Amino acid sequence: MAEGMTWSVLDGDKLTQAEIYGKVLTQLGEKNDKIIAMTADLAKSTKIGAFGDKFPERFINMGIAENSLFGVAAGLAMVGYTPVVSTFAVFAALRSAEQVRTDICYQNLDVKIIATHAGISFGQAGSTHHCTEDIAVMRSFANMTVIVPADGIETGNAVVAAMDHAGPVYIRIGRGFEPPVNTTKDYGFQIGKAVTMKDGKDVTVITCGVCVGQAMRAAKVLESQGLSVRVINMHTVKPIDREVILKAVVETRRIITVEEHNVMGGLGSAVGEVIVEGGKACAFKKLGVPDAFAIVGYPEDLYNYYKFDADGIIEAVGALMKKEIEEDENWDDET
């Protein structure tokens, strides 16, 4: 584990995900002089400016030149530095997709990308600033690790883990304050290992990012209605935790994925691929933004509009519970 971690869970109750990563990265920079923080004229918005205030000699603002931002980061990684690049998700994953793919991933360089304002968290800014395709894009790049933290506490853990991980890492966070779903930072965060937030035997909700909190609220309501709901925080979308998915298929036989992303190519698609390759059938539903550009509005209203908030999850679980599944242990007639 990297050194320099002095932040506490109290920070997770008070700070945004971006403020947490800015704080953690600055602390890590005190122990590791190879860290170079970089952005493209978004130091204040992405909070990476906190590192620049502390270490101005190791901070680079490229101006509004995102493609060059990632090209220069690749060059710095090739000569031994660990660049941490932060910009809006729509710029990192879409505008600069070629540079991330070819300059960084192709050479498996040690560049960390912290993409803020992801999903529809920039709701009022409109479709040009939404980013509901980045998980699909980033997980398709060879060598790239993709992490979607659920709250500020998990964001801090993800930044520390990313610095210990060799190769490119994409950390996707929102714009504002995400209500904490973790009460301690010492819950055993590991890249590639999902966290079972609560166990259950009737249905499994697999989710990531801001939707973890929505799933936990839905599970609480469903429990009061007599359903036993398993909630899995799949914070690492790539490499995905295949073992926990296949275990859920066998033990609950009903799977719902929930994500603040287009339903095509994101977490739901990744989970579906594992299920199909596992060869065991189950009832399956993906919740997220449909195959469309999201409308403009406050994020919480959009979660409700697209039915991946707690109310939408409750509705989807109700529909899935009406589907017939075989309860016996004989999988041979289902493959």
C-alpha cells in the first residue's frame, strides 16, 4: 500500500469525490516525487489544482489541448514519471480516445486518468458535457483498468490502489458530492475484487458508482416487503470480478445491473458477457441510460427519469421476480 494516507472517513462525509482525490494525491506526492499532476485548463473544476498548489514544479496545465495532454503524459511515463491526468470524462474518453488508446494503452504506460463529471452528473450542462459512453470505450482498450468508485471514501482507496498498480488506470467519478455508502476506508478495497454490500438470496443487484447508494436504498425497501436482495459494488469494471458474478447467478438466479451509463457497452454488458460465458442461465435486466443522448436536467431527476434510482430499481426487481426460473440444482437442462 502506498504511503502518505492521512485522510479519514470524516473527509468522506464532507468532501466531494474530486476533493478527496485531490487531497489524497497531494499526500501521495509528498512520498513520491515521480508523480506529475496534469490537466487541460480544468485545475479548479477537477480539484487536481490542490496538487499544483503544493507542488507547482510537478504540475502541468496544458491549456485547452486535451489530445496533447495525454500525448505528453505518455512521454513523461516513458522517462520514469507517473503522470496523473485529470479532466472531464467526456474529454478523456471521447475527445482524446486515440491518444489514450495508442499513446498510453498500446505501450502499457503507467498513466493514471481521473475523469470527473462523468455520466450525467453534469446534468444541466447538456448532452455535450454528459459522458455515458466512457466505460464502454475505456474497457475496450487493452491494458486499461477501469474503476468506478461509489463514494469519496472509495475514491481515496482507488487513487492509492491505482498508484500501486502498474499500467494505465481510468478512475471515473462524478461532479459533486456522492453520499457515503462506506463507513470505513479499511474494508479491503482491491482492484478487480467486488464488494458485497449486503447478502441476499432472491435477487442480486450488481452496480457501481453513484448507483451503489441507490441500490442500497432500494434493497432496504425491498427487504421490508419480504425480499432478500444481494447488492454487489462492482467498483472495478475491468478486470471484472467473474467469481462473484457466477456465484450470484447460481445462488439467486436473478441479476439486475444498475449504472449511470449507456446500457450498451458498460457494466451491464460486462456482467452479461460473464454470465453468457459461464453457461448458466438466469433472469437478467440492465438499468441505465437507454440507447439515446440523455436529456438535460438535474442528475437526481435524470436518475428517476431513466429509472435507475431507488424507485426504478424497486420496479425492476418487482418485474424480474415475476419471471419464471427453475429452482432445482440441475443446470444441465438450462445450458
